[in-house]
Amino acid sequence: MPLNHKLNNKLIKLNLAISLSLVIGWLILYRNLQPSLPLFYTLPSPEASLASKEWLAIIPGISIIINSVHWILARQLKLRLNQPTVWRLFWQMTTMIQILLATAFVRIIWITY
């Protein structure tokens, strides 16, 4: 098995682990969250930055959608292009997006506790 294939499998597993962690974290924390969370904390007015705690489910949802779409696109790229570098870069970018989403999720939880 080539090194690129092993690296890609590790990246795919890491992306799935991040998505599942976000979903499980949201399910565990949902009951204990405050009714309003600073989901849009970059907005200038404090009132506009708050959203109900149900909106926090957007982050795990986006994570799952990105994984699904990237999985489909990556399979199509692999079938059409035999370029291991493109394949690896694609999964590395997917991993970076997942890490950014996880960081935003943790930051919102951190602010509220």
C-alpha cells in the first residue's frame, strides 16, 4: 500500500472523527447550554451576536455536509484523475476546514461556560 494511500486514509478517519465529535459534543452539551449563545460573536452589537442554542447545531451539520460533499467529489476526482498529490491536497484542505469548524464550536462553548 503506497504511503499516499495510508496518509489519505488517516486524513479521512480524522475528518470523520472530528465530525462525530462535534455531533456528540452538541448532543451532550445541548441540555446544559444557556438559552442564548454568542454564535455570531463578530457582530458589533451584543444583541445581534446572540442566537438560540439550537443554532449551534449548524456547526456539526456543516461539518457533516462538508465531509459528505468532499467524499463524493474526491471519489469523482480519483476516478477521473490519477493524481495522488491532488487527492492528498483535497483531503488536507478538508481537514483544515474541519479543524476550523471544531475550533469555532469549542470557542463558543468556552465563552458560555
